[in-house]
Amino acid sequence: MSRFNVTILGSNSAIYNHGRHPTAQFVDFNTVHFLIDCGEGTQERLLENKIKWFKIDYIFISHLHGDHYYGLIGLITTFNLLKRKNKLTIFCPKDLRKIIDIQLKTANTTLNYELKFNALKQDAKNLILDLPECLVYSFPLNHRIPTNGFLFQTKNDLRTLDLDKLNKYDIDKAFYKFLNEGNDVVDKQGKKIKNSSVTKKGKTPKTYAFCSDTVYDVSLVKHIKNVDLLYHESTFLHRDKVRAQETMHTTALQAAQIAKKAKVKKLLLGHFSSRYYHLSELEEEAKTVFEDVELALEGKRFSV
């Protein structure tokens, strides 16, 4: 996988303030492109970041608090005005379909393209999308209403040819693809060659986990163990931990504790409360627990 990027479109909580917008992220694989959450103003942020809207074929909505989906109906209808033809698939809480349907019906809008809703479950970690280049999982978070996180994982399951061992056998090169895919083959004399005798394990998959609104909950760790890049909400500083608990959100310190327990490689902090103008305090607080921390600043692109 030569490209796996995450662009931050919005990283504030609840409302637009201090030049920060509600949650939205663009995830860019080689040939497939995702939008995670769609807070108000997402269309504008896509334009500012020169992201072509028609590249987005899948949208993931974590939960139905407005700062995570109020921009969706606008994006859906703009696609329609621009004569989109490709199917758009939305993974979301089950009630979102009713919300969007009534908005379209009230406006007497018939879409030019197919809009498909896939309802998310809250029971466990679930594989929700299996594409040639990647897998996407959902997993439950602990918030005031049903909320999901998402895990994106590249497919690096192809075997690597071990040329030193391969040269010991008389195998037609036409069979190399089958070896990459993990199959046994026969040599030119008809003798069966076991795949493991001429190949090695492929690259370790790259992973990105998105943890939207959630209270501090160590049960989350098992779903995000060892990921390369973790986005975890950090709405409050730890001095405001009582407020965090009341609203079922997380402090920067607690987000870092989750990252440390999960042994992730890098932590992104986001979903910042408007009570904080300067965000450096949150970053500094998290770094007292976990070293590799960055702020999910809008317009910034992170490579996985």
C-alpha cells in the first residue's frame, strides 16, 4: 500500500469556535476514499483542502450528536446537484436513515444516485467493509448515545517470494502469482511445491483507529491494540475531569493512557472543547504519559 493518509477537516467539539470546525476526516487509500463523520461545514473544508468530493464512496457516521452529522444532508444534496451517478454508502446508527429520508421527502428531492445505509451494531467489533485494498471494522464506544469507533486496516496479506529458495525449484513463472496468494503449486516435473517452502510472510498491515466521543474506558484497548495511528477524543484537560465524566468525554491525559495501554505507535488528539483557545496545553498534558502525540489540527494530513 503506497498511500494511506488521514486529512483532518474538523476537530472541535459541539460548535464552531476559535476557527475550529466540528468533526470530519478524509481517509485516502490508493483507489478508495472515505469520509468519517460530517459535521457542519464539511463541504467547505473539503473545498479548502482541494479534495474532490466525487472520490468519496463511503461515509462513516460515529453517532447522532449533531456535531458529527449535521453537514451530511448538505453534502448528499450537493452531490445530487452536481449530477453524481456513483452509489454512496453510509455506515451509521440505524435512525440516521429516517432522518435523511424525511429531509429529502420534505424537500421533494429525488436523488440521481443510489444512497445506501448500513446500520451499525453496538455489540462487539464487527467487520463492516471488505474491499480489495482494505478492511474496515466498527467497535462500540461508551458515550451518552450509541456510538462507534472505526478501524481501517490495509490488506497486506500477499506472501513474498523467497528468491533464494525459489531458485532451487523448477517452477514456471506463471505460477508466481499463485504463490503470492498463498497457494501451493507444481513444478515443471509435476511435483507439488508447498507454498511455505518458497515464500515468506508479507508486510504487516497498516492500521488507523478513529475513536470518537467516549468516556475513559479501558475496554476499548482490545479493539485498537498496536495500531499505527490512533485518533482519540480529548475534549477536556484533566483539571476538568469531573466535567468530562459528566458529559461522557475523555481528557487529554486519559486519551494518552489509552494509547499507552494499547501500545499504539502514534496518538492524535481531537474533539477539543471550545473552552480552550490554546491547544498546546492538551498536547503537553498527554505527553506526560505518551511520547508520540500530535494535535489533530484542521488541514493537517497524517500518513499511516
